[in-house]
Amino acid sequence: MNFRSSLFLCIPTILLFVSIDGSGQSFDYFNDRFSSRDRIFGLKLDNYLSNNTLVGSFVLDYINGNFITEEEKNKCISNFGKDQIKFAEIFNTAASYQKRIGKSKYFFGLEVGEHVHYETEAHRDLFVLLFKGNKIFESKSASLDPLQIRLLQYLFLKVSLSKEAGPLSFYASIGYTGGQRLLDLKTNKGSLFTANEGRYVDLNLGLTSIDVSPAATALFSLSGSGMIVDGGIRYDVSKSTRVSLDLNGLGYIKWNKGITERIVDTAYRFEGVVISNVLDSVSIAIKNVEELKSSFISERELDHVKSTLPFTVSFGLSQFIIPERVQFGIKYQYLNSDISKHFYALSLNYYLSKNLLVGMNANIAGFGNWNIGPQLAMTILDRMYVHFYFNSLSNLVDPDQPVSLTGGINFKIGL
């Protein structure tokens, strides 16, 4: 058994870069067209997938369990920068209904949906160790810290009050969150030293993880509950200028089923190992993996644990630089994350008519590098609204860039 395999068996919570259906932030257009409607039905789906290291072919082969070539590994390594490896996928889908309150400008709303938030940060040495072996680290240490993984999946049901008409519009919602899945893992130390000629290997590792497994296999099985608050305002400074401020996802979930806490705090020496020229890694004979695993990991079940939701605060500005034709937009977003906090988005749109626009978006910073892509928004008979955007065009042009899959669709119909 080689050391890479035994490492996975001894510390099964270290699972890097497992993609899941996991939100890209989009601009809203033509909202004023629905201010005269009494009922509005909506569907939306947003996905934000980005990283700063891993190329698309590597990610696909890893997820599907296929053989990963040395070329794919080397392409990822060539993308190493000053930051550690960062990977994230944020997926949000929702269905909504809004009803005008009497003949006023205010709407009462209901929204139901699912949110998945996955993010990870890992030291570059850990990638090399797992996928290239540790011969390159002979007589020196490979760093296993930092390593952070956060996976949060929940359902939500919100009630809202909004005002769409006039120069000042707003929305506010409060709702219930039903927790489905949680994994929160973080190291406080970590290194792997390989002695000369592989005479021994020293593992020094400290980490803590909280793992909440699904309560059952049913679609709507829940392991916790909590609350969520959203809100935002839009103000038309003039006919050509609009500013916005949004707070989304502020809340918590209190988990009360299937909670496991794992703590690793160990300094362990593997002796009598040999560096293999064939595997280009260290081979270790382990007679009882489960016994070794139990000596590494302290595990206990918890009655409850509380986790905060990864909320965002956004500020946006849109400006017509050519009246009723060319519009420029900029958005800054702060994410409550230990790994990546700052996101920037730009848009440039051309209105082909009062009911149709085409444009380009650009995402900057966040978990990955910059990326661009097209968008299209239209209204049909002032009753139907469709907005589509795809912000990962650079991956189609250059497949050796770190993989990104960011886009979404928003559909509304007013009656």
C-alpha cells in the first residue's frame, strides 16, 4: 500500500475538490415592467463554480474516477500562484410568487428553494503530495496546512414584502431554513517530513471537523432548522443612474441529528519505508489500517451544533452612458468566508429595443481568476421576463485556464 492511499484511509475527512451541484450574482433588468401586475411567478437558477488552479479535464477525471494523466497534473501545477489552492461552487435555485396587496404598490411574496455552498482551500504541497507523490519532498517537509473545507446544504421557505414602483424600491424577507448537510473542516497545523532515502516519514497533523450526514435518503429529510433574512433597496438617482444595496443569506441553522465531531492531533512516525522509483512515492506496509485510523482520530457524537450561513453584502451602480442605449454596471460583493471575501462584477449592455438587451459580464477576484461572458435579457408583452447569463467564456477559449462554470437563468411571468 503506498502512502497516498494510507493517508486517505487514515483521515477520510480530507476529500479535496469534490464538485457538487453547488451562486453567481446577476444584475436585474426590466423590473419596472412588472410594477403594474397583480401577480408575479418566478423561477431562477444560479451557479458559481470557480477556482484558481485546477483545469477542467483534471476536475472531470477526478470526479468520475478516471485515470489522471501527468500532463493534467502538470497543467494544474503550472497554475500555482502566490495564493493557496481555492475552489468553490455555490448553487441556488428558487421558485417564487408575489401578490399585490390591494391596489397599493406593495407585494406580498413567497419563495421556496435550495442553496448549496461548497468552498475549500488547500496548500499547494498537499496537491503535489497526493497526486505526484512525496519523492520530491525527500529530506524536507511538505506543508498540509492550511486546509479548509466547508459544505453547507439547506432548503428555505421565505415570506417577503416588496415595493417595485417609483424611484425608491425595496424588498425584505424572513424565512425558515432546513439543514440537509454540513461539513466544516479546518487544520491548525500540518506537515509531512520524508527522511533521506525514505528511511522514515513524520506526519504532524492537527485538525477539527464537524460532519452532519443526511438524516435519511428522502429528498426533504432534514438534520436541523433555523432562520434566514434578506433585504435590499434600489434608488433611482436620475433617469440614467441607479444604486442598490443588498443583504442576502443572513441567518443560522441549529443541527440536531447525525452530528459527528472529529479531532486529529498527532505526531506519528512511519518507519522502515522506502522511496519507490516505480511509484515515485513512499510505500508503507500497514498491517491494521483501522487501528492506525483510530489512533489518529478522536471521534464523538454531538447532540447539537449551530452554524451561521455564509451571507453576502452587495453594492451596485448602473449608469446609462448613452441614454436608453448603452448601460454600464458595477457590483461589489462581500462574502462572509474565511477563504475568499471580495467579489467584483462588471457589465456593459446594449439595448436593441426597449424590450431587449444584450451585453457582456466580467467577474473579477473571488475564488478564481477573472472571467467574462455574454448575457441576454428580454420582456415579452410586458408580461414575461427572461434573463440568461454565462460568465465562463475564457474556459472555452483556453481550456488550460482554471475551470470555471458560472451562469444562470431568471424567468418571471406577470398576470
